[in-house]
Amino acid sequence: MKLPWAILCCLSLVFLSFSDSTIRTDPTIEIAFLGDVMLGRSVAQAHTSGDWASALAEIKPELNAADLAIANLESPMTSAPLVRQAYDLRAPQAGVQAFTSAGIDLLSLANNHALDCGPEGLEDTRSALQANHLTPVGPLPQAARLLVNHHSLSMIALDDVSAAMDVDQAAAAVRDARQSSNWVVVFIHWGAEYSPGPSPRQVTIARRLAGAGADLIIGHHPHVLQPGEWIDNPGGNHRTFVAYSLGNALFDQPTPPDARRGVLLSVRLGPGGVAGITPVPFTIDWSRGRIQKASPAETVAILHRLALPN
């Protein structure tokens, strides 16, 4: 069970403590990952009554069972005017209740919508999250150092969509984090929208970051699911798992049908890196602004697209 956490800031690293009342001697943690979340437009209209708790309620048990839960936030939580982008994805700050009620801990702001409303909108978003004990990660490519059940985890949020990121810099950040962490996780915005598979650039970046020491690479931005794979690193003593895209977690895109399919990916990290992967398929009821458990037929389609390797 998650309990309140403390934050300490030191230079470019953010130190967080997520712990329970039981001191674990084995370095094992569970992280729940979600893809793109957008709380504006039709999603916001569906929750004008204030019933934000229903948005992610279907997967609340799985989110609460994890030691840490993270999603990618695509909607600036601000009333500041738009300064870029053709789409107005701004969301009311009351929407944070969708996260707090479901058990989300961290939100990535490393994406192509973080600065839709300029620095003012970004600061409004960060403030809204922090005021509700939610931790923003990014958009700067610096490691967030977390203590989870008394073990060290570095989370690095990256964006390769707003502009082509400096892959050398990103790999260096992973190598630095590797020196002082039990695990290094990369949460990355990349790829082409609606593409069923990773681009050559995604594959190249994944291999560079894996070679630098990332245990786990989780992607988002395409709005549809893309497959996962294992990357074997030189020496044979370290494998990296990559999920190229988790698709949408909550969005108001009725088409294509694949944009209404998503997955919560629960990953167990142990002494040797990734020790277990559990997918929880769901679909998006965009007209009601909430997700729902996938039917048997949808589950088959989702798991087929995710194509988790053994």
C-alpha cells in the first residue's frame, strides 16, 4: 500500500521516497505504466459534474497494487492562451482528481504538448500536479532519482517529438544514472502517430539507451499500441525490455479503432533487471471520458498488437 512520500531537491537530481511500512531485503519493485492521457476537450466535457474519479476507476486496483505508477500527460492544465499547436488540449486543473483518485504518482511532461501554452502553461501544469502531491517528470532530460521500498530507481523522461533529441546526451544521462541506481527506466515520447510498429529511429534510440544501461524503455506518442522486444546487450549479462508504444490511456479519439485500445503495463524489477511483465488491456469510452476493461475479443486484439516477447 502506498503511503505519503517526501521530496528532496539536490542540484539536477530529484530525490523521491515511495515506501511502505515493510522493509524489503530483496530489491524488487512493481511499476505500472500508462500511455497518453488527455483530460481536455470531450474528456473534460464528460466530467463537468466533477466526477473525475470515474475516469481511471477501472484500473485503480492495478495502479494501487504497484509501488509506483506513471503516465504521460498530454494536456496542459492551464487557462493560459495557446502559443502553438493546432489542437487545444487544455484541461481544467480539477482533472488532477483523475490521477489522485486512481493512484498515479508521476506524470511525464516530456512531450510535444508540454509547451502548448508556453512557459506559463507549463508552470501552471507543474503547480497543479505538485499541489496535489503528484510528481511531474520532465520536460528536461534529467534523471529523477527515486527511493522505492528502500531501493534506488532513476526515471528519465525524454521527448523525441517536439525536436530530435540529442541521443548522445540521453545515453550519457542513462550511463550516469546507472552508476548510482539499482534500476534505470526511460519513459520516452517518440515514433510516428498511428504507426503499428516502431520506426528505424525508435529502434536505433532503443539500442543506444539499452547499451548505456537502461533496464526498461517504455514509449508513448503514436496513440496506438506498438510491440515490445528484448534487447540483448554486449557481454550477455544484461537485457533491456522495450515497449515501443502503450497507445492511448485516456483520449477522445474515436478513430482509428486502435486509438481506443490501451494497456496498463505492470513491470516487476528485480536484481537482474526486468523480472516480470503483466499487461492489463482496456478500451476507451471517449464519449464518457473513461476507460473500461477490454472484452475478450478486444483483449485478444490488444495483446496481439502489443506482441509481448517471452
